[in-house]
Amino acid sequence: MDTTRDSAAPSVCLITMGCAKNEVDSAAMARRLREAGFSVTEEASSADAIIVNTCSFIQAATEESIDAIFEAASLPKVDEGSAVLIVAGCMPARYGDDLAAELTEASAFVPCSREDDIAEVVARALRISLPVAAVGGEPAEGEGRTFAYVKISDGCDRFCSYCTIPYIRGRYHSFPYEQIAEDVEREIASGAREIVLIAQDTGRWGADLPDGRDLAWLVDTLAEAHPDTWFRIMYLQPEGATDELLSVMAARENVCSYLDIPLQHVSKPILRAMNRRGDAAAFRALIERIEAAVPDITLRTTLIAGFPGETDEQFEELLDFVSEGLFHYVGVFPYSREEGTAAFDLPNQIDEDEKAERAQVLRDAADAACGPRIAERIGKGAIVLVEGTEEDGQRFGRAQCQAPEVDGVTYVSRGEIGAFVPCTIADTLLYEMEGE
Ligand code: SF4
């Protein structure tokens, strides 16, 4: 690497794989790099350093991340040695030294727990010292959007038997209120009109902090401080839907009447094998309690099809539950057998084709049950946060009942991007809505 550089700041390109939590981590790394004087660019081909922020939650995600690493490694500047490749995030956290032995193309590996040091790692790889020459660079992808993800904790203590997250991200740790408030303020100052609070397990926020605060307090405090901003809670485990939280949601108009509650299954024996609580009856009671407290609530869940030992009867129980249409949005994933998890060694693993088929049957049942739930909104009023314009000039945005990136959009006839526009839902097409 040439250490005699011109006065321009070295440029770093971040390529983000995986979920919204990784997007937040990439945005934090971009900030740290800019603070250290690097230029952050979206142009991988001309960058001096490329960071692939990987995901390895499941095998399919690991494979996608490996493809992205090889693609970055084959860029001419990396190939000829004038740019460095750095692998960050979940893969180094999950595979450690084994990864370094396999991926010799990379100059450095930065697990999630060491991402705060990213500027030092990049400087070391480029053989330069900090701070570098100048501060600059284009905003990273995602900045300037009408919504922003803000992470309120990391890690997880639940150890669901199929899940790699506790091994990748470590034990649950809440971020302090001051840090969250600062992140929220920064995102609002950059134009976000909606803050999406995320974590592996949002409902546990505060349990490990000394001051007795909980998620209900956090959401209430943030919503009061920023009355013109929407707040949305994602990834709330069933136990997190406390009466206090539901009261805050009912009382504050700027807290979206929306909950994403991952159930994963409803059969009691399967849930116990997953190391999770509850059953179909408990979940029905939970939904009833939520709907009584927040009558206009929209509910999303995620489910796993083909967990080891799932019998035809247990699958039918899940299918019947989905067909009841208790949720407006349902994400379905075939079980992914992950090395290092307890479920990896369970007997009666189900073959890949059967898992894929069960997942598709569940998705079809969800579409059939959810479409009518969405159509119930026709004729009702909604506020839409305008987010963009289609090629034909059609404006679109999202109502409170639509989370970013997963639940479809609402088409509207007018409104500046970033504006809240009142409308009446005139029509729906499965998950999309049309506002008048
Ligand atoms: S609660 Fe979520 S992140 Fe935590 S172990 Fe279970 S599936 Fe994984």
C-alpha cells in the first residue's frame, strides 16, 4: 500500500448485508470513519478500503455475504493491491479465526463487538495514521431517508434453540437512554420523520440497567420529546407486550399502533423444543389483550416452518392459526439448520424440499388471511408519511400500519416527501393501499 497519499481523504465504501440492525451498525461505522477524517463513498470500485458488513444469522445469509466478499475482492483496485478489503459484522463474530484462515483476500476482520474501532482498523490496513487528512464524503446509503432505525440494545439471552444470535452478538445489553436519545435527535436532525426502534429483543430494554426504566418509559419519553416524529417498535417478543407499553401506545398518537411480535410457532411441543414459551391459546389471549388496549393495532409476526420433529398435526395447527387472520402481516421462513445451535443436533430433521413446501403453504395461507384484514382499512382515514415518487410521478408513502421495507406502501396523489398527509384509504391490493 502506498503510504504517500495526496491531500484527498482516503475513501471507504461500506457494503451492508442482512437486516436493519446491520444497517444501523454500518451507519455508526460510517460516522466514526468520517469523524476520523475518511471520506465515505458508495463507489466500491474507486474506494481505498471496502468494508463488507456481513450477516451470518442463517446459512443462506452467510452464503450471500461470502458472495459479496468475493465480488469486492475481485474489484480491480483490491485485486492489484491498491485498495484493502475488510470483513466486519456477524461472520467474524461467528467464525473467528477460521474465517481469517479461509478468506486470505481480506486485510482485517472486525467482529460486531469491535466495530467501535473501525477507523483504527482501516487506518492500520491502509498503513496511515489517524486522524487522516480531511473530513468529507457523500452521505452513506440510507441517510436522508424519511425513517431511521435506532438500535436500543444488542445481543440476546433467550437462546432459542435454532438461533445463532446469542453466539454472534453476545449477551443482552441495553444501550443507555442518553445514547438512544442522542441517536434519535441526530436522525431527526438529518430529516427522519419516523424512528424505528430495533433490537434482538426490544421488550427487554432496561432490565439490565440500574434505574428501573423499561421500554414503556423509553417510548413514552421519546414520543413526548419529539411529538412530530413517529416512533415504531419492532421485534417485541410476546412477553414484552406489557400493559404499560400498550397504555403508552394507546395514549400517544405519534407512537405507531403497530407491533411486530415474532411467535415462530404455535404448537406447544415445538415451542418448547425451540426453547420458547407460549402456545396457540396463550397467543390468542395475548392478541385479544393487545386489541382491547390498542383497538386500531396492526400486528405482524414471523414463523418458522419445518422445525426438526414438526409433525403433520403440528404443522396443521400452525396453518390453522395463520388462517384465522389474527395478524395483518406474516413473515415465513423455512427452518435453517445452523451449526453450533442446540437444534442442529435434534433428531427428525425435515428435508429441505419439505421445509420449503411447508413454508410456501404457510405463505399462501397468510396471503389469503391477511389480504382481507388489509382490505378492512378501505374507507378509513389514515395519515401517510410521503416517502418517494414512482417513475410515472405517482407519490407513495406509508401509513402507521405499514412498517418500512416489509409491509408495502400507500399510494397518494399529493404531498412533499417527508410530509404527513391525511387521506382516506380508497382501495387495497393485497398489501398495497391507495389513499385519496
Ligand atoms: S429471541 Fe430472537 S435473537 Fe434471541 S435467541 Fe430467540 S430468535 Fe434469537
